[in-house]
Amino acid sequence: VTTFLTEMAALNWLPPDHYPRATDHVPQMVDMIGRLVDNGLAYAAEGNVYFSIDAWPRYGALSGLSREEMLPIANERGNVPDMPGKRDPLDFVLWQRSLPDEPSWASPWGRGRPGWHIECSAMATAYLGDGFEIHGGGGDLVFPHHESELAQSEGATGKSPWVAHWMHAGMLRYQGEKMSKSLGNLVLVRDLLRTYSGDAIRLYLVSRHYRSEVDFVESDLSDAAERAAR
């Protein structure tokens, strides 16, 4: 985290007002899950709690995906279609029973840990309220993460819209493939800062439309450095 903040400072960012940690907001997550259960949008099964997408007809409106398109994408991104007690392979985890070697917290459904999506909904509403203007993120988060965030947030609060504007940034690519830890093809800010100024890197990034996918080419960064100097 310290390295990330140092790099962002070098890019002359405006720091956020809050640095929320998911582990500090488990009570808010448990409360939100409880409201979803009470509202008939979630169900407990074998120590787990799932969001019922059949109970939320608008599921899919953000991503524009059909049910047939959703399942393989969800499975690629962490969904386990045959988890114990699931009524639908697409129902997503709100609370999960922890294995003996995993972190766990107390809940009305037994000791366990929160699902990925509920963490962000609970933290966002804690600091921004039941509705706010802009929600950002990478284009790869539209489904299932943001789709699920939207459903559970509006489902828990009963208020819509939860977010006025969703802004999804295009992926950074290198030599024709998306940059990722798994591929080991990351171009790191800390390495670029040895040669280029923070202003040059920032100008390079913001000179493209935010939704565009960008193939990193160092000569383009060199051009940005010249523009930044001028």
C-alpha cells in the first residue's frame, strides 16, 4: 500500500478523504446482508448466504448480458456454480462459511467471511450514502462485480439509482495482451519513474479516452514527456 501511495503522489494525484479497509467494515456487511435476507432477495444455505438473482429481475441491466452469457464470465471471475445450497448457478455469495485455515468473523449465519461484491457495497454506502454520483473501475469489473454491487445495494436500501454514472476504464495492454500479474507483463510506475517524470506518465495516460484500451508503447511515453516539458 505504501508503494502504491508513493507512486500516486509522484503522479500528482489528489488523495482521497478515506482509505477504507474491508476488514474494518464487516459489521456493515453483515447488516446489509441481513437486510437483503429480510427483503426476500437473499437466502441462507449450509452456512452460506446467496443473493437470489431470480428475485431481482433487473440483474443484467448494467452489463447488458444475457443469462447464457453471464455464467461463463462469472465462472472465470470467481463464481463457483455448484456451491452447497445454491438455487441457481449464478446466485452470488454474500457470506461464505470459512475453512479452518481462513479468516472468519461471527455472523447470524455462523462464522465465515464476506463475499467480494458485498465488501464494496458496504464500504461505498458507509462513506457516500445510499446514492452517489460516480462509480469508477476497470472495464473488466462491469460483470459480475459492478452488476452484483448494483443489485445488492439497491436491494438492501430500496433506493434507486444507487449510482448516477458508471465510468469504466479501458484496460492497459502490452504487446497485444492485457497487462496482468498472472502473465507477468506488467509495466510498473515505479520502474517508469526512473526515466520519466510523474507529469509525463500522467499526461500519457490521460491523453486517451478513459474507456479506450491502451497498448503501452514506450515511444508514446517519450512523446508525452516532450509535451509535458513544453
